[in-house]
Amino acid sequence: MPGLLSLPTFCHFLLPWGLAIFHKALGDLAPHPGPHYLLPPIHEVIHSRRGATATLPCVLGAPPPSYKVRWSKVEPGELRETLILITNGLHARGYGPLGGRARMRRGHRLDASLVIADVRLEDEGRYRCELINGIEDESVALTLRLEGVVFPYQPSRGRYQFNYYEAKQACEEQDGRLATYAQLYQAWTEGLDWCNAGWLLEGSVRYPVLTARAPCGGPGRPGIRSYGPRDRKRDRYDAFCFTSVTAGHVFFVPGRLTLSEAHAACRRRGATVAKVGHLYAAWKFSGLDQCDGGWLADGSVRFPITSPRPRCGGLPDPGVRSFGFPRAQQAAFGTYCYSE
């Protein structure tokens, strides 16, 4: 009929108007997100060694009008964060024991990276860089991981003598700290096979098994066997300690010495009798290989082997061998000394 629009022409006329009403009713289908000022880190795990300087990156893509950056350390198993440093971009203030060794890198005006000097064993863990701008706070998380070695430890009284706090102290006395689960897992992948259960830093009790056998939890797949969380004051187990590279060096003094004579022999050389952690670090990082048992500061006798051979302990894998805790008056061994 003349003067009437065809159906296609009518639809073409209505389409823009209909879409406009549709969008106005629903709003934007994909609203533009607010600004995100912190750039995601390229590497979320930062590797370092004891005594080194470590940098934890935290960079702003653009500066907010007003802001602060708060650095903290997430303490494992304690559900809390320890404040390290707060900065407003111009001035920074450190807090706690780590704050004295921490500073801002300030490579440029958008750089909020944290620099930790003289890295210590207790510095390993998870860190948070939090941007506080009063509107929408943001944060990035990074992990500082130390190269090190895990060693099982028990006192002269025998196995399963430590509650959690005693295990923690024992590791510290041997130049170490309680290992984390991640450190124990890494040690297991590198060959640690141990039947006695030990405390970890998080408060759990576990042991690593490479070859499943009856005395080690029975048949099954290799892995980290777990007793789960235990009572930190009442339950008693061994300890898994972690140590890293040392500033000094370990050397062997031959002889047939008692423990007191071993201390005197090291003092004459300007050194002290090595701790268990010193010996493990020298074996791991310096390749110390000595087929002679020697006194250590805790009264145990051990020796490090990097190249296994039949007359050096007889075991097929590298490691630190132990003679246990002989009588301190037994004049039968040399000693391992530690010198800075």
C-alpha cells in the first residue's frame, strides 16, 4: 500500500532507538573497573641466601593522589602479620626487629620495593606489600625463599624428647631454625629419607619417606607422612631444622681427642667447635667431604660425605653420617672447628 513502510525498513528505523532503551535500562554491560595501582610481580618467589641482600619488588603503575605503602610479613601458623615498614613515598619508618635491616629501594618515583640487608634464617616466608589510599586498598604477596639444607635432630637422651618449644630452641642452638613444610618437601625431593617424626615451624609433625618400608609407616607411596597438628606443650617428637650458607668455614682437626680436648684444639686455632648446622652447611654449600668422625659442639660425633664410598659409612647416598653421642671422655675422635 502506498505511504506505508515495509517491514525491513520499519525494523531498520526502530533498531537504534530500541537498543538505546535496552542499554539505558540495563546500564553498562561491562563497567570499566576502577584503577589498580600496583603492578603484578613478574616473579612471586624471590631466592636468596643467609647474609645476602634481598629485594622484594613492589611497583606502582601510577601514583594515587595520596597514599601509603605498608610492608608486613605473614607469620606461618600464627594467623598474624608483623609490620615491617610504612612509607608515604617520601619518608619511611621501620618497625620491629626486621625494620632495622629493611629500607625502600626507591629506584624511581613509582618504586615501593623492599630491600632486606643481611638476610637471616627467620626472614624466609611470605610478605605483603599493601597500598593504602583510603578508597580501595590493594596488595601483592611475595615469598622470600632461602637456599639451605634440612637436617633431622634429636638430643643425646634419644628420640622423641622435644615439645614444640624445645625443638625450636634446639634448632636455634645448632645454627638453624625449625624447618617449614615447604623446606622439608624440598629436602625430600633432594633425597631426605627419615623414619622419625619431627616438629615443623607451623606446629605440625611429619617425616619424609623415599622408600616405603615396615618401620616407616608401612607400605604405601613415598612422600611426606603426617601426624597433623599436635599439642605444642605436651606432645614430644624430634625436630627438623633448616640452615643456610654461613659466613665462616668448617675444617677438620685430626687426633684422638675427648670433647674438652676438642674445644681446646679449636680455640688454639682461633675457632670454636662446629655446631651441627655448621657441618651440614659446609657439606651442602662447600662440598666438605671427610671420612673421619669428629666432635661437634652438642657432644655428637659426625662426618660429611659428598662422594659415597664403601669405607666411609657404607651408605650409597651423600650425607652427614652420625656416630651418635659417645661419652665426652672417650678419646677416639678428631673435631670439626668453625671459624669466622
